Amino acid sequence: MFPAFQPEEQQFLSRVRDFVATEVLPNTRAWEDATAFPKEIWPKLGAVGLLSMTLPKELGGGGYSCTTYVEACRELAKGDPALSMNIAAINALCVAHIAEFGTPEQKEKYLPGIIKGDIKLAWGLTEPDAGSDARRVKSQATPVDGRDGFFHLNGEKMFITNGGQADLIITIANVDPSISADGKSAFLMETNQEGWKFRERIHTIGVRASNTVRFDMDNALGWHTPCTFAQATGLLFRGRLGIAAMAVGIAEKAHELAIEYSKQREQFNRRLCDMQSVQNMLADNEVEIEAARLLLHKGAALYDMEQNVVKESSIAKLYASEVANRVTNRAIQIHGGRGMTFEYLVEKLWRDAKLTEIGEGCSEIQRMVIAKQITK
Ligand SMILES: Cc1cc2nc3c(=O)[nH]c(=O)nc-3n(C[C@H](O)[C@H](O)[C@H](O)COP(=O)(O)OP(=O)(O)OC[C@H]3O[C@@H](n4cnc5c(N)ncnc54)[C@H](O)[C@@H]3O)c2cc1C
């Protein structure tokens, strides 16, 4: 089977599949209704190894490949897309940030709690006036007198996944160019401090269980993780593969449900799956999902070979996210009126799929990245 996994990776993925079957899929509706994951989920995610998948073993993580990481995100999305999105971001943007740019003191202080799920994470780049054009961030970091490595953070952040539960947020802000060559850097900011001010919970049409928030920073204390803006946002290349995996998982689940339904439902004295128009939809789903999965695995394999995946991660995310939206739309069509009711999961997958065309760079930005890579 492609891709091939080491026995340890197979065991991990088998644990993930069991976890999805017993703890995730049965709760996906309840979490959406509560618009939150239960607090108890974090230590469970830690015990399965989902909070430190790609963290090197010497730092206490699983040390798994990018291929294993995307497979885990894909499996999670089949159970709950919002959870998949959270896990994708926590691993690729937060834990990876600390592993790459954190100082030994920062790693020692935070990693053990992160791995177990005691310290919950978020990644804060987007602001009200800085979305696709992330360089427009206005948040400002200024050194704290007499405290080497510590800065005061001022500004506001918006659309921050898990921001409502996070204990620690990796925050991007402007700095003096003497500190970072491109004038921006990243900081570890604890939320349990006066300077961090929750502003509002943002309710979205999909991935509703994800605790998306807007917050202000009013002289919040941030611990500098020395890196440039380009380095910090460079983590998005693997991150986008995680979102592509989420999209493939959503599409696979919707496709599975559509096939099942089309085999049971009869009209005009035959099953839906025996009608050519329905067969066309199912065949298109099958082909497009297969193509999306292959692009995803290609990107992950190249990452594992330490190759540049700027173009490949955008291709995988762009294609997989558009496939997820088409497939979930067709899945509703095949379910007919029932597909529009809250009784059938396809409507939720359709709503959740939309995020994959927007988060970690909307489709237009992915096309821009791809075009730039092939015309440089
Ligand atoms: C549920 C959710 C969770 C998120 N989680 C996080 C998170 O954890 N951390 C974080 O930092 N951010 C997060 N985001 C923010 C996300 O990355 C941004 O929403 C996204 O990058 C788009 O930015 P924007 O919403 O400001 O849209 P804008 O940048 O205002 O763009 C709006 C639209 O304009 C078009 N557009 C923009 N620029 C171009 C261009 N150059 N060429 C052509 N068309 C263009 C696109 O159609 C785009 O969809 C999250 C967003 C959502 C919805």
C-alpha cells in the first residue's frame, strides 16, 4: 500500500483510528452543539500521541514523519474536522515552532506539559486588518527593561483557533529590525495574565467546536523565540499539508456516506446507485478524492525527503479543499432533502469543508503561491 509506514507508525495510526471510532465520531455532533471540545479531550489526545506527533523523540515527541502526520489529520477529519484542524495547527505551527525556534529554557518549561495536554496551544498571526496580507500585522513587541528575552505585546488578534482554551499562544508581532531582519518575530504568550484580554468568541458556520476567538494584548508579556517572520510563517508549508489532509478526510467521509445512502434508498423501483446521474457523481467523487490523496502524499513524501514543498503544499491544499467542497455538495445532493437536515452528517461535513478553502491561506493565495513558483 502507498504510502508505506514503519511498524511504529502503523501502530500509532491504528491507535488514532481506534480513538476516532470510540471518542471522536460518536461525539462530533455534541461538540458542535456545545461549540466546544470538552476539557477532558486534551489529556486523551496527549495519551494517543496526537499533540506531539512530529516533535523529535529526543524532545519527548513521537518523531513521526510528515506522511504519518497527514495520515493522522486525515483520520481525525473523518471523525471531526474541527478537531483535525486544531491538531494540524498545534503540531505544525505551535509545537514545531517551539521545537525549531524555542530556547532550551522555553522547551524545558513548556514541552512536557504540551505533550501531555496540560498546556493547550494556539497560533496567532491574523488580525482584523491583516489576513491574506499577513505582513500588515500591527501588533507591536517592545523589549522589557531588565528582562532579557521578554517583550511587551500590544495589539489585537482575530480568528485564532483554540484561542478560547489556549494556555499559551505563539504570537507574531512587529519588532525593531535589530531584533529580526524582516521586522517581525514570534513570542510565547501565556493567556493567564492581565495583559491578555479575551475580546469575543467568533462563531463560524463550520468547525464550530473549535474555539475561535478575538483577543487584545495590552502590555502582555511575551517570551521571544528568536526567528524572522519568514521563518515563523515558513511553518505554514507543512501546515497546509495538514489542512489538505483535513480536506481529504472530510471528502472521504462524505463520499462513504453518499455511497452507503445511495445503496439503500430506492426511487422509481431502483436504488439511487443504479441511476446513471448518481453514478456519475459517485465516480467523480472517487476520482477526485484519489487525486487529492495522491497530491497530499506527494507533498508529505517530498517534505520527508527534506525537499522544498512551497508549491506542492499549496497544490495539495488548493486541490483537496476544492474537492472537499465539491464532494460534500454532491453528497448532500445524493441524500436529497434528508441531506439538508441535521439528522445526516453530510450537511455538517459540507459546512466544515468551507474552512479548508480559507484557513492557512485562501484558495486565491494558494494559486498566487503556485503561479509565483512556476514563473520565477
Ligand atoms: C475558522 C477559522 C480559523 C482560523 N484560525 C486561525 C489561526 O489559528 N491563526 C491565525 O493566525 N489565523 C487563523 N484564521 C485566519 C485565516 O488564516 C484567514 O481568515 C485567512 O488567511 C484569510 O484572511 P481574511 O479572513 O482576513 O480574508 P481577506 O484577506 O480579507 O480575504 C478575503 C478574500 O479576498 C480574496 N483575496 C485576498 N487576497 C487576495 C489576493 N492577493 N488575490 C486574490 N484574491 C484575494 C480571497 O477571495 C479571500 O478569501 C482562521 C480563520 C478561520 C475562518
